[in-house]
Amino acid sequence: MSYRCMKSRSVMRLTKPTLFTNIPVTCEERDLPGDLFSILMKDDPSTVKGAETLMLGEMLTLPQNFGNIFLGETFSSYISVHNDSNQVVKDIQVKADLQTSSQRLNLSASSAVVAELKPDTCIDDVIHHEVKEIGTHILVCAVSYTTQTGEKMYFRKFFKFQVLKPLDVKTKFYNAESDLSSVTDEVFLEAQIQNITTSPMFMEKVSLEPSIMYNVSELNTVITNGDGSSTFGTKTYLQPLDTRQYLYCLKPKPEFAEKAGVIKGVTVIGKLDIVWKTNLGERGRLQTSQLQRMAPGYGDVRLSIETIPDTVRLEEPFDITCKITNCSSERTMDLVLEMCNTNAIHWCGVSGRQLGKLHPSSSLHLTLTLLSSVQGLQSVSGLRLTDTFLKRTYEYDDIAQVCVVSSKLKAES
């Protein structure tokens, strides 16, 4: 008769305790209970003295269930293999693999074989893994050993859990014309980050790691007396379902900018690096995939405003300076400028003037005069450039805005 050694295996998730939460019950003094509820809350040992109506208490509670695991957090597990038999077993090897929808990862801290395991003793191991995928995860624990009779034994256990998404990240790109002193165009990135968990988060770090093509400047601080403070204040907590916007300015490096002054086509901007803490300092980290931006297309001819006044007087002429660039790298253009009046903006000068030849990747500056017959914020429109070689016309509307005030208001100010 042969006897088999039976071994038990248990797996527990390691997680920190949480603060006890209570639901305060209050009423007005004129109600029937009077101050009874207030007295009971003050006598409750789980409440915070002096702040009994707060839901957060001073006591810690042990985890009552497996809990939620979020993407970017570190999953920790305690594995214990116990010899339940009355015999000594030999050559024990414990393996722990994590199976996801795309890969299988080995999480065993050590793959060494334990020589023997005496009765009523155990082998303990703690594994850690930073979760990088959402969806179903299966922890596969396998044990192999040899009995006293030399029989090879093997068994496995499976533990399934779900990994949830903690944050919702949305990005928007804004293209901005650079000033005359810059050779490239700026790109503004707005990152909207929403906490979609049920607990507040402490936002430790939100930064943009640019690609090799860009330099980045963070616009999330306020400069006061030479010192910079966060736009969001000293408390950087993000409550459940709250959203926060972060802004970054990127400038292409000169060696990657094309001759026309802009980077064309689809380019890689970089990726966001987000670090947060929950509960009692549990740390989580997420990195987005590479963000891509479609550069604006200017066609063969690009027109930009170099100088324009912020405020002008009603029905009084004012000057603007335009920059016209031949974005073609091969073809010379012969341009003619036409000016078309709108209901509010009127151009002063001769329409249909010859600008002459403009060589590839070169620019010219042009000063134009106009006036407005309507008060308010007016859009500068009505410029037309015609290439006489190809008989092609390029239309430019809403190229800038100017605030028009009456002469009396201007004089008083």
C-alpha cells in the first residue's frame, strides 16, 4: 500500500488597511431627537474628536475582500505552501505565473528547489508585480515535489481577478503661430485627467516626456514673487469623477524643423507620465502610449500676421504687417495680392498689386493699411494671393482679430 503526501497551498493578496468610514446621522436642534445624535457621535470611538460629522474616522480596518486592483498599481501576493501530511517531502519547487490576455509572466521570486519540507511546516513567498494591462488576470500557482517513495507529484491552483482602469485621459492639441523671433511653430497640449475610481487620489506627478523632436515647457504653475506654485493650489487631491486639465507647450527643435518653418505630417509628440497615491500611500503609475499630432497644412503659400494692434479707433486707419512664405521647396511663385472688403473691415490701397517673384522656402514682409466701420471684436479677412504661373488663388479669411472702440472711448482711456 502506498501513501501520498497531500500538500495545501493558500494565496492571499497583500494590501494595506484602510481608514474606517462612518455615516454621520444628524438633525436640527428643534427636531425630536434634539442633541442625542450629536452626543452619540462624540462617544463613538471611531469618529474624529472635534470633527464627528466627517465620514473619515481614526481607526484602521483590515481588508474584508480581495478589493479592486487598478492599472498602474503594484499587485502584491503572499503564497504559502504547507505540508499537511506526516511525511517529509523532497525537491519542492514552487512557481507562480500571471496569465493575461496577451502574455504569461513568471512572478516567482526564486526558482530554486527546496531540498525537503517536514510535516506541518511551510514555504512562504511574496511576489510583486506592477499591473500594466486591464482586464482578466489569472494567477497560476504550481507545486511539484517528490514523496518518500520517490513518486513525482504535481498540482496547480488558479486565482482570477480583474484589473480596472483608474484614470480617463483625454488629450487635445492646439497649433499656435510663433512670433518673428522664432523659426518654428509652437504646439500646445491639453491633457484632461479624470479620476474614475471611488476614492480620492493624491496627484504626485503629471509630466510630459517629449520625443526627441520637441522641447517642452510646463504651464501648470503660477509665478508669485519669483516663486512658482501649482495652479491647483497646495492640495493636489483629485476627488472621484473630478477632472483636471494640464497644459504643456512644445517647440520643435531647430534640427528637426523643415525649411518652411514647420514640421509637416504626422509627428510623435511624446507620452504622459502620471504618478498618484491612494488610501495610505499606495502608489500607482501610468504612462500613455506615444501621442501623435497631425501638423497643420499650409499648402504652397503661408500667410501669417507679424504685427497688429490690439485696439484701434473706429473709422481710423491702422497698419498690420504680414509675412508671406513660399512653402514649396522646388517652385518659384509670381504672386498678385488682392484685397476684398467685408461689412466691417475695409482695406486701404490698391488691390491687384504685383508682389513679384518669391523663391522656394523664402519669405517677404508686407505692411497693409485698413480701417473698421463697426465697433467690437472684428475679424481681419479678405486677402487673396494668386500665383500667375499656375493660375491658382489662395484665400485667407479670419487671419487675425482686432478690438475696435469709438474715438471717444479711446480718448477717455
